[in-house]
Amino acid sequence: MSGLVDAHVHLLPDRLAAAIRRFFEERMPSYCHYPYPWQAARAAIADAGVTRCWSLPYSHKPDVAAPLNRWMAEAFHDDPMVVPGGTVHPGDDVGGVVREALVDLRLRILKIHCSVGAFAPDDERLDPLWREASARGTPVVVHLGHAVDGTTAADEVRPIAAVARRWPEARIVVAHCGAPAVEPVLALLRATRAVHADLTPVGARLTPVDAAALAGLEDRILFGSDAPNTGSAIGTSVAHVRAMGLGADAEAAVLGGNATRLLAPH
């Protein structure tokens, strides 16, 4: 058993976390469920039953990613629960930032956020990211949607489909399963061999999928909460997965096994 693995949390430097919390409080106050300072947020996530989590940073402009990645590596280098991730912006020296993150800092996950950074995942400047991640088997969590409320439109799935065609070994994890555009995202999973998706809610809205929609994809779906800025408690999101009636093996895979497997050596 892998335990409960939350593959989508944001434990970030307190100053950055405070700025993000202000954004949500001003625009979407229903998102704010857990304390945002990273140590308090980590404790709350553990208290909710999470045994391991992926902490995903993201950069809104060039020159932010490298120092943020270094902080992630330092803060969580010996943390038994938190798997620290890295990020990059297409305006950076993408190859250099990604190599430092994966080789020097030994970060095991990458995250890009198309809305926050104002770019598309098939931006040619990101080619070094996809090349390096494909070669190393590093999961790359991608938030596709550009809407301020975190949602994704169906046409925003096309750029990541183009990436998946060009880089078929890339272990892409589509954040929020692209909600509400879950149908084209699940179709992309069925058409590829390495694309995954997480069931992270969008605010208080749980991912609109059921066992029938996920049939045959149970080995490529991950659990996520978006803590600390989420409108759905971790326990509520877990209950949503359990209520699908996936079967014991599939349920265990979604709630932890798949995320654990993705971190195994390539």
C-alpha cells in the first residue's frame, strides 16, 4: 500500500504563499480552506491523512523559477512526506533551469502553470523542458486553463495534445483533469501512453468524472487536493474517489499507487 498520496499541493515560501492567499481571498474566497504558511499547511495536510504529497511551485515571470526551485530543494530535502517539485518559465534559460532542478537539486517533479505564466505548453521555448523530462521520465504537472477561476476550456487541451504527439514519452499530468473539459482530456489519455491526469478539484467543484468515464484509465489517474488554497477539504475529495466504486485495486492506485509509480526510476 502506498497510503494516501496527494499529488497536487502547494507548500511554498511564506511570502509567496501569502501573496497567493491574498489573490484567492480577493477573487475566490471559497478556495481558502487550510492555513497557508508552509509549515502549518504541511501539518494540516498530514492531519487529513496524507502520507506523502507532491509540492508544486510555479513561476509567473522569468527569473523566478531558479531561486524558487532552490528553496524547494532546501526546505524539503530530507522531508519524509513532501516530494518537492520544480518549475520553469518559457522566458527563462529553460534548459539551464530544468537541468539545475533535476540534476543539481535532484527535484523529482516539475510544474508549469499556463495561466499564471501567460503561455501555452507547446511554446517552442519549452522544448528543453520536454526533451529533458522525456529522457528522465520526470512527471510534469501542467495547468492548462487560462481562466482566472482555474477552469480549462476544451480548445486549451489542443496544445498539450500537440506536446504529447511530439514527445510521446513525456509523463504529462494534466492538472484538475482539465475540468470542466474532462472529456477531451480523457480522450487524450486514451490516445497516448504516457499522459496522466489528476483529480484535483477546481475550488469547491470536484472533478466531474465517475467510474465509467475512467474505465481503462485507472492506472493513469492521480489524487490531488490543491491544498492549502482549495474549497474542498481533502477528506471530501477522498470520499469523492471512494464513492465512484472503482474496485479496491483501482481505488488504491488512484489514491496513491499511481503517484508512487510515477516517481520510480525511469
